[in-house]
Amino acid sequence: MTDLQAEQIVILRMQGKGYKSIASATGLSRDIVRNYCKTKGMEGYGEVAALNMQKRLTARVTLEKIPDT
């Protein structure tokens, strides 16, 4: 898998796409896409995974904005 394909997987998961449609778009097998998503914490149904990823990113950004005391 190339870096471009990995980036495409993340983008498509954020859009709520499933493993099968991501596999078709990237030219990878569904199993490779699924395994990559599992290792990166993007597993589950497409739309639910996208919502969970957005929540994690929002929480991370919020934590980064809190000043050290």
C-alpha cells in the first residue's frame, strides 16, 4: 500500500464510506482496507466510524487548545 492509498482510505472513511467502496476506489482488496482501518482505529460501519473519528479529532483539538498551567 502506498502513502497515497493510505491517505485516500482515511479521507473516504471520514466521508462514511465502507470497506468495499474504499477498496474499489483505491485498487486494494477489501481485506487490506479492513485490516488497515482496524490498526488505525477506524473499524466499524462506515458512517459510525466517521462519526467516531470526528469526535476523536474534536477532542484532540480541544485538548491541544488548553494552555498548560
